[in-house]
Amino acid sequence: MPAEGGTKEQIAYAGRLVHVVLRQTPRGLRELVQHPGAVAILVTDEKGRVLLVRQHREGANGELWEIPAGTLEPGEKPYACAQRELREETGLSGKLRFLGVIYPTPGYSTERIFLFRLVETVSFAQAAHEIEEARFFSLQEILELARSGRGDGKTLAALAFLLARNS
């Protein structure tokens, strides 16, 4: 099947969440993971600490601390997904501000993560049980997680967007 720019591709694997396609490009054969996209939400408290949730991540073969996040459902808009994920993972709901978009691994994946920041909390309810633990971390603690190999790229990217807006 033709892809953008006249390249040809075929599905090598079709999974529940991702597909792997083999794409013939002018630069040669490429393997590409097609991902529906995701959102991540930066939540800070009055002390400037960042809310992180602890989750087991198969790709990291262990638990990571990261900002609340989740995958877009078919046809779902990023803002609506961010509202849903924030409510499911933290019990929070409120007004979100768009921070930007990142491509975590563009060398082999189409995944885009839409970053948001909670700017006004409207309500708090009991969160769903998909998160093992949630707590606020100082910026120094987040940097230490990254240095020790327990950090998360989207969390660091969201902080960079926040710091760029504040400078």
C-alpha cells in the first residue's frame, strides 16, 4: 500500500494498540511502529512540586514515576483524553492549558504526546485503581530520578516546556 511521498509499506504486525509496518523509502527499508498518540498532564502544587504517579512499565522492566498520561482512544481529541486520564489517574478535573507536542522516539515510531498543564482545579474525586501510588516531587527529586535511570522522558519534556514559559 502506498504511504506519504510515494513510499510503499506493508503491515508486519497488527496489535491491539500498535502496528508495525515495513516502509520502503528512498533511504531503504524502515520498520515503523504506528501508535495512536497520547497525552500527558503536568500538575503542580502551591510549592511548585510536580504530581507524579508510579506505574509498572514493561519497556522499562520495572516501575517509573511519571506525570499522569494515557493513550488516545480512536477518534478522541487530545484535550478530552487529557481530562479523562487526569480524572482516572488522580481524581482531579479542571481547566487545562496546552503546552506542546513531543515525539518520544521519531526514529521508529509515529507516537506524538500532547502535553497539558492543569491550571485550575475544579473538582477532586476518588481516582480509579489503575495507579499504584501518587505523590508530589520537587524538581530536584525529579532530576535525581532521571539521573538514577528511573526518570520518564515525557515528564522531563513537560518540565522543560513549563520552565521555557516561565523564563
